[in-house]
Amino acid sequence: MIRFAFRRFRWILILAICFTSSVWAIPAVAQEPSLPDGTVPSAEEFSSYLPYISRQEIVCPAAHPLRSSTPFGVQMYTDTRSSVPAFEPLMELNASWVRSQVYWSHVEPNNTTPDRFNWEKPDIGLAVAREGGMNVIATIAGNPGWATPNHDGYIPAENLDEFAEFMGALVERYDGDGYQDDPCGRVVKYWEMYNEPDGMSKPGDVRWGEYGAGYAEMLKAVYPAIKAANPDAQVVFGGLAYDWFTDQEPAGPFVRNFLPDVLAHGGGDYFDVMNFHVYPAFAPNWVQQPSDGPGLYEKAAAIRQVMAAYGVSKPMVITEAGTHSNADGTSASTPAIQSSYVVALYTQTMAANIQTMIWFMLYDPPEWYPNKNGLMDTSNPPVLKLAYYTYQRTAGKLAGATFDRILSDAETGNSDMLAYRFVDAAGRALYVAWMAPIKTGGSATLTLRGSTAQVLDIFGASTDVQAGGNSRLEIPVTNRPIIIEVSE
């Protein structure tokens, strides 16, 4: 097996190549073509050349400066290049992160060596790192059949070294250090080890959920390979559903003990970032009463408590959160409800000290998925939803702010009101407040100290409020979150 551990020889190899012709080719497996049904031809069915081409002859799209990291991110799939219809709206969204996928089966459909890996699809899926200047979380998925029959699940111990080889080559290609890099300079540092690995097995598909020890062994195998390729790379725990558990009534598909099992088998030393998912429908698992929702803050605390029991403390991200705008999904919703959760979920993300939260999704999922979670539809050009503009304004207000504290019931005057205090870059107080639950909450008045306030609602309407003679601002609050900018 070819490894990438011999990095000390790389400059010798580079100098040798410089003295050869700038363009030459060797017979090899062709770049992977996709058939209409999504299958991949075998290696015997096609052949071509893998050219070594000088950088001057590779035409790469213009690079966008890397955006500063904020809590605001979105999910994209398959193609994140500047040519896709959703790209321009993404650039105007005020997001700084994109989550995309890399399929092992696309890169290595047949067991081979890294010099014959097929990078076409990862280059397309991770293009936004360069063309949009986005920080990218790449989710590993799609195990090849030769390594395991389990598409996104358990890898037999005897093939973990093959997976480590793949991960080492993948991270090396997108680390930007000038050695064996993607020719167009896409840089990715965050690598998520599968999606919702706490899922239980299905017939013919052994998932990680019942095999916490196996997941820990997988982490132990790939972590050194990833760090050898790029010491700055961040190994992200697969986004836990950590909801709708198998021991609930009705029983769900997720294993409650998966995370404890991983940690009990030493997995805590082999990832850098903890990760989970949040959907408001599951808030009752984490809050004592509906008015405490949406439950993100409490769920983060519960997962930190599990890690602490094993002496583990890690920074956290959320790689899926959101809700839908349509009434045809698993639960009724509206564009206003979806927009309200944009504000509420990002507010609790910052309150819980989460590095970033990925809204699922930037655009609506495929037609077979009933819930329209996107901030826009899939037309060309896309139709931007109310939630898109709410997201844009919320990120514009909160991205540079620092969370201060959650107001107590005594301060809000109402136990059904949730209110959060931030401080913006100019030192001004910002508050986000709403009456819970978002779908049915009532109304009340929040009293704040200050001379004036500007109140922004989810529809983009801005209202100025003047204090009375006692410097008290009376702010009406409903179940539609508002952002309040106070001048002292």
C-alpha cells in the first residue's frame, strides 16, 4: 500500500519533476464517469490518462478571500461551484460555512493506490472553499462495496488501514501546503466522520449505532493519518442525531448509548470537535415544558455532560439544524414559523458557545423529501424565501456580536419569554426575544433600560422605540423573534 508518510522526500520529487517536461502522462484508470442511473463502470470498462499538468496550464476559477468564521453556515450537496444557481444567493447570505459531502466510493470505487484516486467529484463538491471563500465541513460518506457492504456504517477492522489511507490522501489534497495539493487550491480543514453515526442497523446495512467500540477503533485508525497529512486538520465527530431513541415510545432509529460507548472505548482522544443535530420537533426530549423550546441550548448541555463523565471536553459544532416552510411535511409549518426558527436556533447556538450551526439546507431538498427546509427553492434562478432574508439580516446583526447572558424570568417578567443579551462590536447591547413556543406563543412586554431602541422583526420591519422619562423601554414581544438594538 502506498502511504503519504514519506513527506521528507517531497521536495526532491518536486525538483525532479521540474527538470522533466511540464506536461506528460501515464496510462491509468480514467476519471470516474457517472452513468444516468448513478452507477460507476468498472475499471476494465474504460481507460484513459491521468496527466501531470503544470499549474500554468490548469484553468481554475477565481478565488474568493476566505471568510472569517461565524456561527452561520448552510448545507449544500454534490456541486458547490460558482456555476450552480444557488451560488450567488449564497454569496449574499452572510454565511461563512458550508457543509458538503465526500464519498469514499467516488474516489476509490475499486481498491487501488492513492496515485490512481479519482478526485473529480470531491473537487466539485468542495469547490466553494475556493470559489466562495467558505469554511467547509466535509462529511465522509459512501463506503465502497469492496471495503464494506455498509454504505455509511461499520467498516471491518481488517479494512480500517485502507480507510486511513484514503483519509490521509484526501486531507493531503486539500490542505493547501503545496505538496500533492488540489491544483486549484481548494482548502478544507474540517472532516466530519459520517452523518448521524448513532443510527441503528438496517437489514443488509450495519450502522455504527450498535458498534460504539467499532467507531472508536475507526477514529483511532484515521486520526493519525489525518494529522500526519495536515496537523491543523480538525477531526469532527459524526453529527449525532441524539434524539428519537430506540428506547423511547414510539421507538426511533437512534441508539442512546452510542456516544457513551465510543467514549468508554477511548474514542475521546481521537477527535477534535464534538457535533450533533437539532430539529425543533424533538425539543420535548430536552426541555421541561414547551415554552422552554427549541431545545438546542439544553441539548448541547446534555451532550457536554455525557462527555464530561468520561473526562472529555471538546469545542462543538452543529452540522444540521432547521425546519421547513411547508405544511405538507411531518408537521405543519409556515414561512413565518421557519423564519422564526432561523432566529431562535442561531440565538441558542451562540448562547451555547457552538462554533457554527449548519442550516439544513441552503435550497429545498429533492422532491422525494417531504419537508422543504431550504432557504430558497430549486428553480433557476432560485426563489428566495422569507427565511433567506431573515437569515441574512440575523447574520448581519449577530455574526460579530458576543453573547452575554440569558435574561432571568425576573428580568423578563414572564416565564414564557425567552430573552438573550449580546454585545455588538461597537459595545451596544443587542437582545433577542420571543414568546415560546414559537408555533403558539402569546404576547408580553419586555422592559429594558436605555434611551432608544431599534426593533427588527423576522419580516424585515424596523421600529424605533423611545424611552419614557425613567429611561425604560417597553418592547412588545410575540412568538415571532425580534432583535433589539439598544442605545444607552
